[in-house]
Amino acid sequence: MKFIVYDKSGKILSTGHCQKSTLSKQAGEGEFVLEGIANDVTQRVVDGEVVDKTTAEIEKDSPKTKVKPFQDKLANITNKQWQSVLDRLVEVERQTL
């Protein structure tokens, strides 16, 4: 059977599969377990029922990662490609003199 382990605030701590006879053993101290399926990112448990989190709750619970602007991202380039870029720069400099 599928199960959900959550804490007193309703935060989903884990989900998984177990035998029906071991369902109650899935929760540790201060934790609760119920049968079902849930997404810990987008859902929580309220009064023993799985409910969807609000957008604000999802954003609050999700770690913030800064997205680098395109021009600041690392590029994969071979030494041969880099040398080609340098050679073209030298050629452009020659033409402008």
C-alpha cells in the first residue's frame, strides 16, 4: 500500500510503499502516517486529508535559486574553437588598423 508520513504542521516528510501490516510503523516520534499518494512539493496534510498548497506556500517552502543571465552562464567550448575565436579577433584587429 502507498503511504504518506507527515508532521503536526501537515508538512509531508516522506512517501512510499509498505505492507498494510507495517503501515503504522512508518511514522516516527511526532509523525503521523496515512494511506495515499501525495506530492510533498505541491501538497500538505490538513485534518488527515491531502490538500493542495497555495502558490505562496509552495514558493515559501521551495529553496530560491538565482538564475544566471545568459551572458554569465558558462559555455562549453573546445580549445580548437577558442583558438578559432582568437584567430578571428586578430584578423578583425588587423583589418581595423
